[in-house]
Amino acid sequence: MMKTLEMTGRTVEEAIKNALKELNVTEDKIEYKVVEEGSRGLFNLIGTKPARILVTVKRDYILEAKNFLRNVLNLMDIKAEIRIKEERDVVNINLVGPKMGLIIGYRGETLDSLQYLVSLVINKGHDITYKRVVLDTENYRGKREETLKRLAEKTAYKVRKSGRPFKLEPMNPYERRVIHSALQNDSSVYTYSEGEEPFRKIVIDLRRGQKESQ
């Protein structure tokens, strides 16, 4: 639950300052609603009314994500530094430490699962702009992307040579996007997905004009 309190001051600005002092936060951490603008009254003495505002402390989703990950890592008996950086509604989280293979899991499955759970923690309640979460360690995402791009080119070559479509192993949506993107400008082959999650896979096939010239 977000903390809300009512605060007063001679002006709205003063009421905000009083709230920041009371809550011990900076202004970017709060939201406020003006209940009463306040008035100085006659000669600043008779009929003066204080300004009243309702102040709400914003949820610290970065801290929540960090605490969640720390608890999970402790349960897994893994010591790691958690580095979090947010840019343009993308929350990049990098884990640094030993035993990172346990975090990555088979073909990144554990890393993907953790990334999904952290996304749920950050975006719960829908009280903030949706944040995309990218969880990585030992540059696994970058290495995996390069591996997938090489796989796409290698399979496209097989399709061109054989004239037959090839199905790749099931992949998650992120990995399928890498394959689609790697071959989207290829004039000889095209890609599409088939099947249901989590067994959805990509098919690479010759474009119609290429098939007719085979």
C-alpha cells in the first residue's frame, strides 16, 4: 500500500515542503492533490486559510525488484551483486558473481523465468507506465543473440540449397523475434511461426519466386 497523508502550509508550495520534510523524500518520489489552495485573508490576519494537500509516496519498484531478486538468490544460496539501471521504461538488471550458470539454466530457461517474475513484481497494480525488464548475467543475452543469428543464417543456407523448409526447435518469443529479425531482409527465404506455446517454433522456407526457379 502506498503511504498517503494530509499536509498543510501557508501556501501549496510550503505544504509540499512540509510533506517532503515529514516523509524524508525528494519531490520526484511523491504525487500530491490540492484539497485547499489556501487564502491570506484580510490584512493577512483575518480569515486566513491554510493550504491543504494530500500527498502519496510513489511505489519504489526498483527497490522492490532488488529485494525480490535478493530473496530468490538467498534461497538458491547464490551470492551476486544486483545492478539495476532504467532507461526509457526499460529496466536493465545485471547479476554479477560466481555460480551464474545456475541463474542462466538450460538455454536460459531459469534466467527467462526470473525475468518474467521480476516483470510481474515491477508492473503489479498497473500504477506506473509499463516497464520492460531485461535480466542478464555474464552477457548471456548478447551471446545467445549472436548464436541465434548464426543459426538463422546457417538454416537459411540449408533451405536455399535443398529447396525444402526447415523447422527450428521450440523457442520463447524473444528468441523467435531474433530469428525473424535476422532474416526479414533476406530476398530468398521468409520465416513464420507455428504451434502453441511453449512449443511454438519457427519455420524457414523459400520465397515463392525462389521455389519456382528451383
